[in-house]
Amino acid sequence: LANAQPQPATRNLIARNGSMRLSTGNAVLVLAASCLASAVAFSLTGQDNAIKSSSVSTSLNLSSESATEGNGDVSRRQLFQRAAASAAAAASLASTRPSVASAAMTGAADIPDLPPEAVRSYLQYRVPLQISADYYLWELRDKISRIDDWGEVNELYRVNNNKGQGQPSRVERDYINPMRILSLSMPPDFADEMRDSQFKFEKAAAGLSKITTGVRRDLPVEISPTAQKDALNKWEEGRVALNEFFLALNSATGLNELKPVPAAGPNQNKEYGRSQGKYFDLMKKTKLCQNRGGPALSQAWGQLMVSGYLQDSCGIPDLDSYFYQ
């Protein structure tokens, strides 16, 4: 019995069943790989119709091959390799297509006349400086205009010396330190002008701090009748100094990317050429991210939220796109 050979009819039945199992397995394998290629293709939009058509066509061809390979001429490994190659090709095309933000971005190659350190400093601080300029126009002036909000203005100048670890004030961190670093990295022809603008801004900021110090909503104190007007004048001096710095920096890089802060008035947003709505949306999402523990912890939260699918875990808009308005 152990050495007995199966009859011809039995061998044919076993062969047919084995072929059926192989064909079924191939079909499932091809279906999974084809879905991968199609998913990559259909994740593209608009200008990627050609990529979509190519990937879908490849998927259909693979399915056709699976249906017609009854004699086992095409192995499962070959089918999988073809499907995987189709998915990889679609993914490669998707990753290499230029985006709107990257097409407009400038890099080190666009600033060939400056020292490498100056180029690195500019690329590092251009976006934060423009956001600080947005705050200077759309938030700081409104707070200065309302004496009840002068307590929040004072927070800009507060230095945190918690446990002996001194942290700079917000004015130092967001304005003066970047201006100082950029001035020191630039060639002398531009550095002197930028440094003068920095000193003017520091002087105006110190004057504003002196006027608003000690004034809070819940602490009634005697205020000079000209205090609010003097505070707005210091804001204006700081605006002029910040604009002088931006113009000198634009002249040094030759890019003219940083936009100066316009004078306050009904046409300030039109003259500025930047979106106030986008600024407040950025500030709102940044604060929400901080409340969720920052980018590190919010990444875990984002994986649990459907709204975070294929988006930044904090929901913060792309800063390069925000910069190029």
C-alpha cells in the first residue's frame, strides 16, 4: 500500500485541484498587488492623469495574465514582481512630481554671493521673522491700543529665570536675537546697516516696555494722559526700524522676500499683501498643538484621529506655503 501509485484518473484530479489552488492564490496575490498600484495612482490629482492611466492599465494586464496562465507558464513570483514593479513606478512618479510650494521656494543656490554662514542664517530665520512681523502688525498694535491689554504687552518683555535657567523674553527670542545673528553673519557692507536697524528696534522696544510696565487690567494704577499715545509712537518707531532691517536683508540676499510692515490704517492689509486670516489660523493651530504636548505627543494623538489622516499631526499649515503668500 505504501508503494502503490495513484491511478491516472486520480493523478489528473490532483493536478486539476493543485492548478485550481495555484490559480486562486495567484488571483488573490495579483488582486492585492494591483490594488496597491491603483491606490498609489489614484492618490494623485489633476496633472497626474497619465500616471493613473498607466497604473490602471498595468493592473488590468496583470489580471489578464493571471486569468490566462492555466498551464502555469507565469509563476506566482513573476506575477508579484510585475505588480510590485508597477506600484513602485507609480510611487516614484508621485514622489518626484513638483509641488506648488517647492516650486516657489528659494534655497542656498539662489544666494550665491553671500558667505555660507549668512545663507544658513537667512534660510533659518526668514520665516520666523516674517511671522513676527505679522504679529507686530495684527496683534501687538491692537493690544497697545487697549490699555486693558497692556498686561499681555508686558509678557513680551518678561524673562523667565526658573531654576537658574534664564530664558530670553519673547521680544529677544522672536526679534532681537534673529536680527543680531543675521547681522553678524552678513558681509560688512550690509551688516552695519542691519545692526543700526537692530539697535533702533531695541531702543523702541525698551521704550514701549517702560511705558506699559506695571499696568494691568486687575491692578488700578495712575496712567499718564499721554501714555497710550506714547506707546503707539514707540510701536511706530519699532515698525520703521524693523522695516529698515528687512529692506537691508532683502538687499543683501537679492531675493526681496521679506515684506515690510505697513503703517496702521484701513488699507494696511492690502498694502501688506499678506492674509490676516491665514495668520490667525496658524496661531490657533500652533496653540492647539502646544496644548496637545507639542509635535512629539500630538503625533500619537493624530494616529487616533480620523481628521489627522494624511495631514500634519498638529494640523499646522506648511510654513513655506505660509511664507510665500
